[in-house]
Amino acid sequence: MFGGFEIILILLAMLVVLPLALALFAFWIWMLISAVQNKGLTEGEKIAWVLVIVFVHWLGALLYFFVGHPKRKTPLPPPPRP
């Protein structure tokens, strides 16, 4: 049914696809939790972001990461001088 070459291709695909899928799922969960706990958003904005993240899945999470995710409020300290 499957030759040796096909089995190797399937195994290589699983070694790439499975970790990528798990990483995207973890990122999706992280952004979903972040949207719910974001104190910089109103309740309506939280609901909107949660709906975007839930219905558009990882694209919605990526959009939230770049647009709605809270940014650092305090500037980074300057690097030490030698």
C-alpha cells in the first residue's frame, strides 16, 4: 500500500506539521486569555476581540497580537555605559 518513500514523507510531514499546529494552538490560547484579561480595553472591546480570536482562530490571534495586545507602558531602561 505505502512504499518506503511515502512513509518517510508522512513521518517528516508529521514532524513539521504537528509541532507547528501545537504552537499555533498555544499562541491562540495565549492571545485569548490576554484579550480577556486586558485591563486597557473596555468590556465591549474585550468581547469584540474575543469573538474575532474565536471565529478567525490563529489569524484573529495574530491580528490581536499586533493591534490589540497591550504595549509596554514604561520605557526600557537605557543600556549601561561601559
